[in-house]
Amino acid sequence: MSKSLKRVTAALVNAGVDAEILNLDEGTRTAKAAAEAAGCEVDQIAKSIVFVGQSSGEAILFVTAGGNQVDSNLATAVAGEDMGKADAALIRSQTGFAIGGVSPVGHINPIRAFFDPTLLTFTEVWAAAGTPNHIFKIDPATLMEIAGAEIAEFVAPEP
């Protein structure tokens, strides 16, 4: 078991969550692929999108429904600072995860996190479990709580 998967598993256990973790050979690098593997709707995939605060230099996490996109202007308003693209090195150093497997829980450092209210319309969602091949099922309100995230409006409007 990878260190990243162990951290996510430990975070879930420490929160009292008995989550089902799936190992998917085909990977879960996209929300569509994860949804197909889990047998759920794309919006039931809780994507972890990491930006960097231009003032703070810190990683900021936006957990959004799989079919939604983060609007950088709305994210800036929510976070209170301009958002920039977080590179792989920053994401790894601040979360402990590689791109493609960033989990909303189990980070090596505390992270500010915001949560898409769309996820709360479901009874269960699936999130990355620390690797591109592992996802876990969880109640979205519980996920928001253990991720330390706050509800915020940061999703791009439908075209």
C-alpha cells in the first residue's frame, strides 16, 4: 500500500469513517473514468482541484462535482486572493499527493479547502484516495467535514 493511500485510509479511520476503497486498474485520472468505474454519475465524483494563492504562495483546495469546472474569478473571490495554477511540486510538497490522486483528506499539511454545494445533493460521492487508481465512497457532508472545507460558490456557470 502506498504512503498516500495509507494517509487517506488513516484519515478516514481517525474520522470514524468506514469507507469502501476501490482499486481500479484503469485509473481515475478523469471524473468520467472514475464515474464509469464506480458506476455513478459524473457529478458524484468529488474532484480535488488545487490552485496556488498568489499572495500567500499556499495551495488552496477546491472540491467540486465531477461535471463542474472551477471559475478562477469566483475562486479568487472565495479565497480572498488571486489564484494561480499550482504546479506538481507545490501540490506534492503541500498535500503529499501527486496530480491525479489528490485526495480531499489525508494531506501532510493543513490546507484551506472549499466545497461545491452540488456534491451535497447526493447521498454518496466518490473521491480520490491518494493515488490515480484508488477512490473511496463517502457521504458528502462527512467528506466536507473531515476535509475541513467550507461551502462556497466557485463553479463556472453552464455555457
